[in-house]
Amino acid sequence: MEKSGVDEDDILESARIIHGMEKIEDIKYAILERDEAFPTIPSSPSKS
């Protein structure tokens, strides 16, 4: 993450906007893509 200039807050912000996740513990994986998007995979299924 250091090399890309991304930090935990950037990942959490993206997860919050896209999935409504509030805690970093809710994220199982976050993948940095070329367009600097952060697709995230929840650590457990959504309760919707």
C-alpha cells in the first residue's frame, strides 16, 4: 500500500460508499485496480 500511496482510510471510504461497511474488520479483501478503484469483498454476507 505504501508504494501506491493508498492508506486504510482510502479503502474504508470506498467500502463505506459502495457497500455501506463501517469497520475495516468487515472487509475480507480490497483490491487496488489500475483506475485506483477499491473493489471490496465483505468478510461475511450482507444482512439485507
